[in-house]
Amino acid sequence: MTDFTKRILGYRALLFVLLVSLVIKAVLLLQHPVVNPDAVVYIAAAESFSKGDFAEGASHYRMPLYPLLLTLFHFLVPNWIIAGQLLHALFLLLSVIPLYFLTVNLFNRSAAFFAALLFAILPVFNGAGSITRDPPFLFLVLCALALLSADVEKFSTKRFMLAGLLVVLATLIRIEGIVLLVLLPIMVFWQHRNRLTTNKAVKISTLTFISVGFLFLVVWMFNLLGFGTHSRLTDIFSWVQRIQTLNEYYALMDFLREVQNETPRGYMKRNLIAKARHFAPVIYFLSVLEMIIAQVMLTSVIALWGLRWRKEPLLQPQRIIIVWPWVVFFMVGFVFFMLRDFIVTRYVWIPIALTVPFVGYGMTLWCQKYRDKTILIVCVMFLFFAPPAAKIIAEFGKDHRDSVREMGRWLLEQDPHRQLNVFHNDRRFSLYAGRAGEHSKSVRGLMEDNKVIDLFSVDADIVMFRFNSRRVESLDFTGVKILAENDDGRSVSFALSKKSE
């Protein structure tokens, strides 16, 4: 088989994976899932940008590149919500391509096919109803890494410049990209350390400074236009200070110490809470690792057992291109978890995505090990791919009715000209009521003793409130009038007004 034939077959495999990914995302989108709460912020900023009001858009969200992408895409798709959901799905679909070539360059085509197929069906990368900035960030980072992996034996000025540009764009979407902007030249220096001439060293250093300079130039230009991006990037310094002091972490440990003193055995040195405080960093670390394994799917991670059958070193020098970013972004997630005492899956999307090539390589080694045992191979592949596929299929049959969306539409019918003063505890009410551009008017946390009347301590004509279905029976609606309600089985949303005296 010639190299050309192998290349064509490789592209056919990639096209097949893209088709699978496209079908999954299309079916999920056709079910009209409700958006995530953060979608309101991005759409509000994009709406302002589309009207030319950059200062107002920046007041909603201070990193403008993603809302600008959404604004441009809105010219093709007039509905803001559908435009955002399609943009989200599109970047997840396109991310298959750099992941495939990254795996081809560092492993082989078989590993790339398995890795890309797994990536395409993993539920974590199929949140078609969401509107977040993470898919374009993931796409840009994977593209940058794929470029660097194209020819690790020879330094390419063009590839390094393009990779740097992609990372700069990624940083303008998510502030964490600055980490990769620092890591990129370090990886290149390390890979070429044995054959690094003075000329190459000067080139790499110059291109790195150009990339950093370009980032701040773009930030400065955005700031002049009224986007206000500069104020968002200064968060880096506050984060460094918070990491140095760990004030939030120590405050939590002090709180746990007070809780410990209230327990029956609080005076003992080795009770549960004392041990939890002592091993808190380990618990945070293992929790992030558990999250990554859970999202890749435990049955798929079993494929990593096949790495023991490899014939060459696993951590070859060129593979630092995915190993070092994996470690760095894992630690970013770990530090965030320690500081905030919470973490969501999308904060570790990069480590999750960079685990997939190793899983794909493990699957290839399983196939090579048992290539003469067809039935066993079929069973093993079923083990690797069936659980994520089953989870996706379960999403197909899921009831996507949502009380927030229905009540938002109700509000739009009742108040199309937005004359009423409306407060809420879920920003998506505003989005579905055509009020995404209004700054959030939240009543979250105002209730005391489950008395709904407490919500009207604010100057509100209507309060839109979403409750967990199990909590509704304990609520006291004395003094309020229920204008409308909707129960989707998981939550109940109400439109409330204060009873006339």
C-alpha cells in the first residue's frame, strides 16, 4: 500500500468520524435543549456588539472575542439562541480534525481513528444545547498543538508563528490560554535543545515576544474601542496573589475546624473532619483526576492497560506536546478547585481531550495484541465504545421540556414591550423573554423560612422564580399571587406578583 493510498484511507476515516459527530450533534440540537445560564451573558454582549454599542457589550462580558464570533454567526442564523447552540456544536465538530492529526503525528493512524471516534461520541463533548466559549478555546488549543506536532525534528518558523497566533486568540477567549502562551516556547526549546543553534534560539525568543506583544496590542485596541478587555486580563495578577496567599482555602479549613469542634469526637486528633482537613489537597487532586476519568468513561480508560504492550517508550520526546499541556491544565484546574472549592467539567476540557489520544493508542495496541481473535476484539471494542454511545442514545430520548424556557416565553407574551420591572433567580428567564440585554435583576437568596413574600422586598412588578420540584410543597405563598406556573418534572417555575392590599 502506497503512502498516497494510506493518506486517502486516513482521510476517509476522518470523514467517517466527522459524519458520526455531525449526526449526533444534529439530533441533539433538533430536540431543542434549553441553554445554560451563562448563555445569557454571551448573548447579551453579542446583541450590544451587533448594535455597535461596544461599551455596553463589555459591561456584560469583558472578554469580547467569543461574543464577537457569536455576533458574526448571528448574521447567518437570525435567532440568537439557535446561533449560539450551532456555534457551540460547530466548534466541537471541528475539534475532531486537529485531535485526529495530533494523534496521527504522535502515534499512528489507527490510534487517531479510535481517538477521534471516541472524542466524537463522548457525552462531555456533545453538549449541543449549551452556549459556552469552551469549544472555540478547545479548538484553537488543539490546532496549535497539532501544528507543533507536525514535524518535531525540524523547527518551522511558520508553524511556530501560526501556533502562537492561535494561542493568542485562545487567550482572548479564555484567560487560561496565557499558560499555553508561556508553555509553547518552553516546549520548543526543550525539543530542540540538542540541536539548537544561536540563530534558532533568537528566532524562537523573537517570535515569542512578538506573540506576547500581539496579544497586548489586540487588548489595547479592544480597550480603545470600548470593549474593556484589558480589565479582564488584569485578573491574572489577582489570581497569582490569591494562589500565593490561599486565603479562601485557609478560611475553609478554619470553618471545618469550627465544625469539628461541634462534633461528638471533635477533640480527637484523628477524627474524620481532622483527616479531611489534613488531606484536603490530596482530595482535591484526586477529585480532578476522577472527573477526567469519569468523562473519558472508565470503560474507555481500560484501553490504557494496552500501553503495557507497546514496543517503544511511551513518553517519547515529541509527546511532551500533549503531556506538558495535560499536566499544566490539570494543575490549573486543581488550583482553581482549591481556591473556589468547586469545579465544573469544562474547566478541565483540555486534560480530558489530551487523554483521548493515549486511549486511542491503547485501543490500537489491544487490537494488535489480539488481532487473531476476532470475537475478543469485537467484545473489547464494544466495551470501549458502548458506554459513551449508550449515554448519548439516552440523551436522544430525554425529555427536554424546561420550565424556565416555557415561563420565559409566557413573560414575552404578557409583556412584549418590556414595560414591567421583572426580577428572577435564573437569568434564562430574561433570555427566553427577549430581555437578554437587560442587566441581571436577581432575587437569589432573599427568601427566609420559605416565605415567598420575602422576594418582594425588591422593587418588582413580577418575580420569576425556579424551584426544585421537591421543595415546592414546603413553600409559603401567603401574600403573593401566582400568575403562571410550569412543572417540567424536575423543576417548577412561577410568575409571581404581590397581592393587592
